[in-house]
Amino acid sequence: MRTPRQFRPSKEAARCLLAAAVLMFGCGGGDDQDASAPPQGAEEPTQGATFKAGDVAFTFEYPEGFQQVEEPEEGVLASVTPAPGDVNNGLKIRSAAEQELPFSSYAGQIRAQFQDQLATKVSRREEKRGAIDLGILEWAKPYTKSDAGEKKTVRLHSTNYFFAGGGKTWHLECLSSEDHRSEVDQACAQAIGSIEFTEGP
């Protein structure tokens, strides 16, 4: 049994308590499942643009007003955000493993690492959208930052979708602060519902 590498935090994660992780999964066991509700989402998706990136084996649709940014930070292949440079809001796309793996083989270990690093509860569930099996880890966490000399508390919400296709395992994170939760949830729902793989295994 191979042991997965530990999470390699991005620069954003250092500031925001952990946005996500990049790792090569090994063969691990599952974990008890939490019965949690799906993230709030939404309004009907609006027409916008299509996400495409040369090193990502799938496309998806996202709303007008969001922009695609290539490699915005370490470990992130691309992001789709309402405001480039805003690390707290948007969709972040990562390659999680160089092979297609079932969520049950790594979910328990990733969830434990999230909970250890964030010191907050991380819920787990599984869903199916069309032919795609989705493993989902979700957390919410407040943190305090200084803004013009004043301390401000920001509550981040992160829904992490793991799925396999195109010969790899992928990680799409939907990260938002309270002020942008609704629009990011809408973009996330539109993206997840429109994923199409462009490459086979």
C-alpha cells in the first residue's frame, strides 16, 4: 500500500487556512459518510463562456462576468473567478492524480488532512451527475485579516469536487467568502452540471 504525499499548500492556503492540496493518491481505505446537504446554489445559470485549458481533460460552462485565469497560483492549473487576483472567490481546477481512482480509495485520508490543517469539521458525500461520479468534501471556516489597519473576519466556504476521467483524477474547488457565496455557488452548479471530457483514458 502506497502512502499519499502530504498536502503541498499554495501561497493562498498559507493566508486562508487551506484552500486545497495537490497530492498523488495511494490506495487507502474509505471513511464513514456524513449526511450533509449540498451547497446552496442556486439561481438558474446564465450564459457565459466555456472553460478550456490545454492541460485539463475536460471543459465546462461558467457564467458571464467570470474570467478564466491560467495558473493563478502554485498547484492550480487554472481558475474561473469573478475578480482576477481575488484568491478567496472562484473555481480552482487541479490535477489530483495521474490515474483514475475511486473516491472511496482516498477520501478518508484527504478528509483527515483537511480537518487536521483547518481545525474544523469537513463533511463528506457522494453524488452522480450524468455519467460522472463526484466525491465531495466541504468545509467552512472564519479567519481574521487586517484591512487598512482594521481587523476583519472573513468566513470562507469551500466545496471540493473530486472525479475521474481522461486518464486522471481531478479536483475542482468552489471557494467563496460570504459576500460572493451566491454567485460562486451559481457558477459552481453550472460548471459541475456541464463537465464534458475531451480526452479518454
